[in-house]
Amino acid sequence: MRYLLLILKRSFLMTIILQLIFYINAWFITGNVDQIDFFVSKEHLFFSLKIWLSLFVLFLLIYSLGNNKY
């Protein structure tokens, strides 16, 4: 259970870092970013959810391969 919480925390923090990179990239392209539209748009929220789930599965697989005793 402790490792599952660690995996959740790491995948969430990695998603936040990726969102920050996405935000900075959008700011450099357009010059300004409307923060409310950026964080409330449905497409962006689905994108964030897909990234979080993929990172969670990736970290879970890395953990399970690392603890394989065979």
C-alpha cells in the first residue's frame, strides 16, 4: 500500500510538471494565456487525465518489474 501511494504521488507530480511545461509552451507561442480557459477547457482536462493515467501505469509497471523476485 505504501508503494501504491508513492506511485500515485510521483505520477501526480510528474503530471503537474508536464502541465507547467505545456503552460509555458502555450505562453511562448501566443504571448499570453488565459488561465481560466486553460485550466477549465474540457480538452485540456482530458489530456491531463490521459497523461496522469499513462504515467501511473508506467510507474506501476516499473515498480512491479523492479520487485520481481524470479
